[in-house]
Amino acid sequence: MIFFFTGIDYAAFALWILISIVLSYFFVQKLNFFGGGRKTQKILTIGLISGHLLYLIWKSVWLFIVSLFLK
């Protein structure tokens, strides 16, 4: 079951990194959310990427747990 964690997941994560950079630029620089500073933009980008990375870690742990019960 752990093998379902495929290259598609890694490709989605790579795409999410780009989306995070664009989103943080749009929200912080263009719409002036959170004060509009570069430091804020970097923090938002890191937060978005970290959240998705945490999801990928949780998915791999969950697939491992499920695989234990399917034997």
C-alpha cells in the first residue's frame, strides 16, 4: 500500500512549491495582505510549503498504517 505514494505526489508537491510562491506574492505584494513586506511574503511561502509537506508525511504514515491491516 505504501507504493501508492508515487511520483504523482512528488510532482504535485513540486507544483505546490511554485503555486505557494505565486500565491504569497499575489496576496502580500499585490493585495497588501499582512502588511505587504518581503519578510511576510517569505513566511507565508514557507508556511504554505510546510503545510503541504506535513500532508505528504501524514499520507505516507497513513498508507503504512493501512498496509499493516491489509496483510
